[in-house]
Amino acid sequence: MKIDIALLPRDVTMGDLSDKVCIVLDIFRATTSIVTSVANGCKTMVPVLSVEDALALAGQIGPVLFAGERQSIKIEGFDFGNSPFEFSTDKVKDKTIIMTTTNGTIAIKATEGAHHTLIGSFLNAKAVCLEAQKYGKDILIVCAGTDGLFSLEDTLCAGLLVQLLHSEGETQMTDSARGALLMYTEAKDKLVETAVDSRNGKRLQDLNRMDDVEYCFRIDTLQVVPQYIEGRIILNENTI
Amino acid sequence: MKIDIALLPRDVTMGDLSDKVCIVLDIFRATTSIVTSVANGCKTMVPVLSVEDALALAGQIGPVLFAGERQSIKIEGFDFGNSPFEFSTDKVKDKTIIMTTTNGTIAIKATEGAHHTLIGSFLNAKAVCLEAQKYGKDILIVCAGTDGLFSLEDTLCAGLLVQLLHSEGETQMTDSARGALLMYTEAKDKLVETAVDSRNGKRLQDLNRMDDVEYCFRIDTLQVVPQYIEGRIILNENTI
């Protein structure tokens, strides 16, 4: 099994993804919030790029809730921003939520055509690795980055996933996978401090969202594996 | 002073480079060979993309030598391949060498318009950092990568440069600079072993060029700083 990391969505090779399992990471905060929301019973999350797309889609699919942020701040009139703490069971259970994100949505859509696309985070690291391995395919971890720039927090999580996948069996790592593993190994005992120095970590700290930073770096607290299929995110049928 | 790393030439921001000092790294083996060659008295090295460009240019500028490889093997009829051991004083002193490389040339040309473009490697790590700092500008380290893919050895060297630059004064690091620093810090006591596991390291090992791998990871053995200016590489006037 080969493990590769696309450090940015544009690094996803243009080749055939149909024989690969992709894991998408947007740690601050889209995929962390998606994993939390699905763990709390959300039925479907639909990632879209813009507010206009969200509104147009809502007109087609019926009663929905809206989630979205711009520059880490909730879009006016929306039901949720992008903090994982907002997606509590009482608010999300059995709901369909349309979520507008830029980086996360671009990363998810970059994997279209993959054998499977799974949604990862620190919270469900082990669960998403176990699920990804089941298919016996090569694994491509896709980091969302931020506005086309490398994001430290996404790559640290990718490094954790490489460590978990590598410890489970014979793997071949690409250079980016080896690099992310080195990065994670060096930072693993100081993840939150490292994250606070990152660009997105600093911004969240400035917005008094250190609770979000700390939450996003909790490892293996959730066992769910959301899956992206036909334009929407649902609970993978193999997970409970 | 801000320190940024472009993990690939395409990550060089399209913005204004005129206020930045760039350091280009192509560890296996273009920039290592350039630094070696200039240290051994080579007058000028001209990086070009193709054999055709090399021959056309030779017709314009007079007596030259040719260096170049494809898939790590010397181009037939050329004077040098791309092993740093070939660029010995008796062969390069006072010569002009046209060098065809793909990754290195793309990386160097991506910095056109920069305040200064310097050629870096493990060999001249400290020297290139000292030179880069002299200008009081933000520093962008450009990793050549390999055929558009992330290269571990380039990013490890970038991490060393970040460490050196950071230890010398107040710096702001971007996420990619922090990531490379973490990577280097974890790998610094096992650089050659780490490099041998990389894609290019494996290829050189398969070609029985472990001497090259080890040479390319020698730190601070040379004090020269080649500079790219007006299409050619010469010894920076401040270094001896």
C-alpha cells in the first residue's frame, strides 16, 4: 500500500483516482466540524463553495440548515458558523446542513472520482485510518491548506495518519508522506503550542477561540468516519 | 524579517519579488553541484532547460563546457553529468559551463525579478544565510522538487536554513517555514539515512552513487555563495 500526501488540493495528481482512497483534512475547522456534526447525528452535510450556491441548493432539496464562515466569523443569518462546538446533538440530529467553506470544499471536490473519499481530523484519526485500509487501495491524504497556501495544522494531522497507517502494515511512503511524518513526530508532544504559532491558529487565538484550537487537536475522541459520496457527506455505512 | 518557503517552484507567489531575497535549493544535485563548481573556480554557470537551449546558447557565447543529466545519468557527449564530484578545480577553473537541468532551472527562473537570487545547499548553508540576511529583506527559500512533486531533501535543507536564519535574529515564519523546521529538527541526527529513503535518494543509491548522497548532506563545508543574475550564475561579489 502506498501512502501519499497532497499538501494542497492543487497537488492532487490529475491521474486516475479511481483506485485510491482519499482522506480529506481541513483541521481549522471544516473537517473537524463535519466529523463532530456527523458524530452528533447529523444526517447529511453538503459542502458548497459560496453563499449563492448554498441558497440555490436549499431551494432544490427542501428544509435545511446553513453553516458557514468567512475569515473565521459566522455568515450573518446562518444557523452555524464553523466552530465544532456549534454542531451539538440538539441542533444537528437528523438534519441536513449545507456548509459553505472555501478550502475544505475545494479539497473535497479535488478527490471526485476516487474509490472512496473519507473525511478525517485528529478526532477520528484512528477510525478513518482503519476504514481507509479496509479497501486495500493506495491512500492519498489531501490537505486543504488555506487560500492556496500550505497549512501546518493539516500537515501535522496528515503526519499522524501516516504514522497510524504505517504502524498497521507494510507501506510505501512518498516524500511528502515522509516529510509530514517527520513533522508530526517532532511536534507530537507540543501540538497545541505548535498549532497556536500557525497562521490559522494565531487567527483563532486572536478571536478568543482557543477552545476551538484545543478541541481540533484532540486525538481519537470520536469513532465516526464521514464519507463524501455524490456531492454529500454521510456517515460511512461501516461505522456506527 | 519574514521567512517563507515555496515547497515547489509553482508555490512561488505571483506577487512582487523585488523586495525579497530568494535562495534556491535543488539538493540532488543541481545546486550542490553549482556551489561546488563555483567554489572550485568556475567563472559562470548558465542554467538552461533543454539540450537544444544549451547548444543554441553555446553558439552565441563562445567556448563553453556542457553539463547535464537525464534521470541522473550524464547526457552523451557532455563534459559533465550532475555529480558534484565531476566539477573539480582542474576541470572548471575559469570556465563557463552551460548546465541543463529541469527542476533546478525551473526553480531558479521562478525567482526572476527578486531583489537577489542566491544558490543554496547544505554545503554553503551558513554562508548563504549570512549573505541573504545582509539585505534586510524578507527571505523566500525555493525548493526545486522533482517533476512537480515535493522533494524531501530540498525541504530538509530549507529547514536547516530556517533554523540558521531564525537563530540569528527576530524572524516571522510562515507555516511552510515552520513545517520545514520541524522536519529538519526531527531528522537532523539521521540526515543521510532519511535522504536514502527519499525518492531521489533511492535512485542515487540504485545507481551506486551513495558518495553523492553523503556529499550532498555535508553541512557548511564551503563558504561560497553563487548568485543568479541576468540569466547566469556567478560568485556573489561579497563572498570569496
